[in-house]
Amino acid sequence: MAEAPHTQTLDRLRSADEPAFGGKSASLGELLAGGIPVPPGFALSTSAFHAFVRESGLQRTIDDALSHMTIGDVDSVSGASRTISEAMRHAPIPTAVEEEIAARYADVAEAAGEPEPPVAVRSSAVGEDSEEATFAGQQETYLWVRGVGHVCDAVRDCWVSLFSPTAISYRARLGAAPEPAMGVTVQLMVDAGVSGVMFTCNPVSGDRSMIAINASWGLGLAVVGGEVTPDDLLVSKVTGEVVREHIHSKELEYVPDPGGRGAVRVDVPAERRDVRCLDEDAIAALVDVGRKVERYFGSAQDIEWAIARDASVPEGVYIVQSRPVTTTKPAVAEKPAGGDALSMVMATFGVKSAGGGQR
Amino acid sequence: MASTTPATGSFPSPYEVETLPGCEGWEEMYPYYGRFLESRREADEGRFWFWNSMHFPEPMPAFDVVCIDSPYQGIGSWQNRVFAVPPAMGIDWRVVNGYIYITGNPVLDPEKVAERAEVFQKRAGYYYENWDELYGKWRSNMEQLIKELSELEVPDLPEYEPDAVVSGEQNTSFYRVQDAYSRTLRMGDLMWQHHFELLLLGYGAYATLAEFCKANLPDIPDQHIAQMVAGIDVILFRPDQELRRLARLAIETGVDGAFRQGRTPEEIDAELATSEAGRAWLEELEKVKEPWFHMATGDGLYHFYRSWLDEPSIPYASLIGHIAALQAGQEIERPTEQIREERDRLANGYRELLDESAQATFDDLLNLSRKVFPYVEEHKFFCDYWFLTSWWNKIREFGALLARNGFLEDGEDVFHLTRHEVASALDELTLTWATGGKPAGPTHWPPIVARRKEILERFKEWNPPPALGTAPEKVMDPTLIMLWGITDERVRDWASQVEGGSSLNGAAASPGTIEGVARVVRSVDQIGDVREGEVLVCGSTSPAWAPIFSKISATVTDVGGVMSHAAIVCREYGLPAVVGTGRATATIKTGQRVRVDGTNGVVTILDGDGDG
């Protein structure tokens, strides 16, 4: 693409692009750089959002609505949110941005081998506190979106989410709030037969020799949204053995809408509910890719993954998101991290160490 | 039959356990100090006694009590008096309805613990530092002792003393019989002293590595730690390795036709003797016998666990199996290269997951464990198998002497007398031999033996509770933890099982889950009953059980940790195993369907029926 100031293909992004493209897009770029299988796609920079606000003359509406709002007054904040959202939904996307999206989408279509391939459109938050921002509701996901028009609508909907009542309140609470901005990730959809998340450590015990996998049928929505109790596996990184497993009854799943757009929630047929949704090969492939991601980033990762329906593994395994594990407590507080082997053996026999206190 | 009256703690009081009907007077088989005496009721009820079903799964014959006293003498000497392990002295034992319960003697005074710590550090440090040299010395001591034992002659009592007595070259037969008996007993004691010289330190190094791994990687499976340490070319595997070699040789030289299912060793030997190739094979077999056929058919602590030399049907059954497998085109070799690779893969895999500072400690602990572990694995062959099976045979010679003189109906009956009663019988025998008087022994001993045999048979029907007395607040004794796997968790599990229930917890010894029909096997002579695909439920296993692991689908044991024989073999065969359940043989009945979850260490009884 000759001139594309507002977009970039995912594989060209690196972590340094986070300020412009947001954390999600940047980390997908890093994954691709690390040779991790990530569905192809592209990202919109915050400049696209800024162009949208500037060219449609929305800034005045936004400033007006926010200046008349009383922080802490729920009705007032909701009113401002409504005013801004309405205005944004009716504003056109700048032609230059729309043309870039169309061209990038055409590339995805070519790679996918179909004219209007389904894509996932997600917000990609910007800023050091993006984790917390995510928590504040600035994360939107639109699945199974087809056609340039609908992609543009979904992109706009992501932008709109910047002005949800929660997001407005959150920024207001921060005081000297930065100008709101957001990147967007557009990625080819994987029609997942099974999907879920994995931690490249046991998040409960902190054991780094384990990979903890949660898996359920269908698209990842059900697991991420906590709508099902997924199969819960603990797998040894070293041998690939399943060390512990709890198979739960997985009663619902998300599948692509038969109409072609969006995802729908359906009941899982009885015969599939109580069986483990991952076979040995799939587990091995996940462990493999999980270790690769962890090695690339150099720290324990919390990874969203999907396995394409009816695909064989490892070819069908895709990573759709990865971020550092932040919630894990460091493995065992008073662990004997190192020391003289012989005095440790002595301690086994009840010889108290010089520092006192028997292990 | 066990009383379920709770004692002060969670287990039945040993004093409330009733004598089985028809077994009145059983106590006289055992020394007074091994009984729960009224005079020390208060103290003994307050202690935690667990059934040592790992070493004593069956009721104890009177003579076999030697194999309680001597080992605990050995543990106590080394742990308490030589190394002075700071928090623990030795092990006390008691007998209830023929079954052996043990407990540790803790050191509670902190000053005493500190004092012992100094002794321990100095002496244990010396051992670890000079391990290879000390182990080398140990081996030559054991080989010397075994040689002495095999050369020890049990003399007969002749009509007239030989000329050698007249010439002064030889003592009188009275003296020689008495001397041989006391030397035999002392050699047994000495073996048990050797047995424990290095064992505790060997286990201690391993236990430290395990604890270190778990502190850093809390979910690491026990079997992975064991696999990282386990030896590859261990003496224990040699006997079966030799059988596999002989099986291949039989096929190569075309004599495999002699090894047909259902034939006795004598029949096979007879056919082999008819051809030159067959005779050559038999010659090769003779070379293998010393020492590899000193393999025991059981874990060695009972007189009835014989060696392969005594019961050739056991190695011959293996030979027939190996030959049939080879003929069917199967691989019978232990995949040592694969085991070695797996061992390195595990060690490297876990190592690279540790912090840099921890990696150095891991290396040191792993190296120390690997250095000391050959002893842990190999002492069994020298002590428990080779020496002990030979030693029991020496006792049999005294039994034969007593039987020839009418004191016993059968030489084997000697094992139903205590070692002191045998001494007493020999006293009378040699006395009346000398005096020419009429001995009372022939009328005195046989009814006693008959009564005791009857009592032991009845004892076999009893299911001993896993523990008696008061549950400890915390298990402090490193030996109990390392050798028997008596952890706080295990004690709690047992306590909860006193309530009963349809599932049992144990150590996850070999991963995988299967459902199958249970076969409860109480002793090695019942292993012939096991059918293809059944789940083996037993007290514990030993190398003698080897032939059945290719038949069964999983193993559940009462006692043992992840380094127990059953655990090691199941990992090799890829069978799920749950060990140390406490009372699988008491809870599960033959014929019941069970689920064995070797990954999580849980056994579930799926239905209530069984013919047991």
C-alpha cells in the first residue's frame, strides 16, 4: 500500500508501536515476529480515531457534552455518553480511513481465499494503564464481521466505547486525563471447534513447570466471558503429561451465526458436554506453542487460543492474544531458592540452619 | 474384626483390639517386649502405631521375629547411636494378632536436638563426602559376610566323634552345633547392621532433592523426581536381564521348543539335556545362577520368600514368557537408552525452569542423590535377597537337624519356634545326644508347632487397621517419612478412612486412569490367580511379582511410596498405580470393579459386589 498513515498489517507491528496502535495490536505483531501462529489481520492507529473526530467535527459535541456533565451523577454521565455516542454513530468515517480499511480487508480476503471473510474487530487500548482501562469497559469485541461496510461500523462501535459511561467516569477519576484515543485490531476469524485460555504457569501455585489450560467447545467467548465451566487441565511442560484434570459439563458454546454474520449461543449436544474437549495431540500442540510464546516474551503468559473446527493440529492452533501473567504470586514465599546442598540435606534430618527455624 | 472404639485420638486403641476367636494364647509366639502390656497401657495408647504392612504384610511366624528385632536394632544403632539424627531415635514395635505395628521415638528436648545435630553433621558429612569409598568398603564387607555364611557348616550329631576331635583339630559336635547356631544368628544381626549403615543417608539425600523440587515447582509429580534420580544399570534389574539373555540364547540355539507353558523346570531341563545345544544352554544357566539366582521371590523379610535357586519355577516362568514374547516378535529388552534419555530430558527440563541461583543447588542435590541412590537400590539385592534367602536356608539346616532327631515333624516347622526356643531345643538335643538320655523335645515341640500354624492361618483372615493409638500432631521422624511415607497427610487420610467410604487415597505413583476388576493378592504364592487385565490389589510387591506386571492393568498397594517396587515397575510398564492407600486389601474385594486414578492417587470402588 502506497500511502497508509492510519493502518498497518499486524505482522509489521512491534511493541514500540504500542503508543500508536494500542497494546493488543502491538502484542499480536510481536507474536507474529516470534513465529507464533496468529490469524492474519491489520490494525488501526489512534490517528484514524483522531481523523474521525476531527473531520466529522465531533470535537465540539464531545467537549460540550463533557463540560455540562456532573461527575458522580450517574444520570448526567449517562446523558453525556448518550449524546456523544449518538453523534459518533451518525458521523461518517473519513474517506481516507475507509479506503485504507477496504484495501487492508481486501488483503485479508485474498489471504483467506474468500471475498468477504469473517473478521473479529476489537478495541486495542493505549496507555500504560491499559490493563485497568480494559477493566473500565474500554474493550469491545465484534465477532464474525463480514464486508467492508460492517467492518467500518464495528470499528466505529469500538471508538464509541471510549465514551461509555464507565470509560468517561474512569477518565474523569484520573483527573488530568489524557485525550481519549484508541487503536483497533481487525483479524481473520478462526471458526474454533475448541478454544480457551492457558497460563504458562500454574496460576494457583506459581509452578513454572506447568501449563494450566482452560478449554471449552466453540468460540472463545464462552470461556473468556465465564459462561461455561471449562475443562481444567494442568500439563507438565517438561513431559507434556496431564498431571491433573477436571472435566466439567460444558453446556453451551458460541458458533458462527448460520446467517453468516455474528456469533450465536447454542446448547452443546449432550454427547459432547461431559467429554474432554482436547485430545492428546491438541494438548501437545498447545503446550508447544505456549512454551514458544513464553520463551519469546521471556515471562509467564496468559494466552487466548483457538483450534480451528475440523482442523488437524498443530496447523489448526491459533493464538489470538497474549499478555504477561500479572496475578500470579511468586512461587512459594519461603522457598529455599538456593544454597548449600549438604546443609539442606542436614535440614532434612532435622539439623536447624544457622539462621534458626526448622524447615 | 478390628474394634472401632476410638482411642484418645483418631484410631482404635491397641488395647481394645480383640483376640480373634480360636487364637487364644497367641501372645506366647512373641517376646514380651513386643506386646501391648497392661503395665505400659497409658504410654502406648498415647503413641501412634501404624501397621508396617510394607515389610510385614502377613502374620509373623515366631522365628521370623528375628527380622523385626535385628532390623530395628540396625536402624536404632545407626540413626540414634552412630549418626544421632537430631529429632529421632529409633523404632519401637508391637504385635497385634500377629501383625506388626511400629512407631518412632522422637527427641523432644531442644537442647538434646542441638547436641545431636553437632554429632550428626560431623558424621553424616563424613559419609556423604566419602560415599563412593565407603560404599565400596560396604560391598566388600557384605560379600565377605555372604561368603562366610555360605561356608558355615551346620554339623550333624554323629554316633561317634570323628578322629579330628581326638587329634584336637576339631571341637566336639555339641560345641560345633551350638557355635554354628549362635554364629548364624550373629551373622544375621551383622547383615542388618550393614543394611542400615548407608540407607538413611541415601534416602535423606533423595528426600531433600524432592523437597527442594517441590518448593520451587509445587506441582512436580513425585514420579518425575524419582525418574530423574533412578539408576539405569541397577543390580536389581540384572537377574531379569540375564533371563532375557538366556531366552534369546534359547531361540538362537534352537532349544526354545523345550520351554512350553505348563512344564516344570525339571521337565524342561530333562529335554534340554538330550541335545548338545540344550546342554550348552544349561551350562550357560549355571554361570548365571551365581549370584543372580539369589534373587528373592519376595521382599525377603519372611522365611517363606525363597530365592530363585530354591524355587526355579519362578525364573522358568519368566523364561517361558520371554521366549513366547520373542517368538511373537515382541521387544523384551528394557529400553535403557530411552530411559536414560527420558531421565536427562526430565532433569534438563526442570533445571531450565529454575532461577539461576536455584539451578546450582538443583545440580548439587541431583548429583548427590544420584551418587547415593545406587546404594538405596542395590542394598536390597545384597541384603534382603542374596544374604537373607541364604540365611533362612541356614536356619532350615538346623530345622532339618531337629527333625531328624524327632523334635519337629518337618524341618520347616523350625520357623514356628522363636529363636530362643530353637536354642533351647538345640540345648536339649545336644545334651541328650551327649548323655544318651531320652529327650522330651519330640513330645514337647510338635503340638506347639501345630497350634501356632493354626493360629497363623486364622490371623490371615484378619484385616489389620492401618493405625492404632493416638494420631500425632505432626510426624517428626525423618525415617518414618522417608522409608514408609508416613506424612501428616497420610495420617489424616487414614484417620478419615476409619470412617469408611468407597474411595481410597494414596500416593500417585504412576499416571493414567483405568477401570477394571480387582484381584486382591495377599501373598506372592497367590499371584497365579491373577487374570489378564485385572487390577492388582496387594500389600506391596517385590521383584518376585515381576511376571504379573505384563498381565495386569493397574496396581493398588497398601503401603509404599513413589519409590516402592510397585511404583517403579508400573512406571516402566506404563500402568496406573496408586500406592500407600493404607487399607486397599482390607477395603477392596476380589471381583469388584474399581477405578484407579494413578495421576491423582485415588482409587474408587465402583460396585459393592465381590467374592472376597
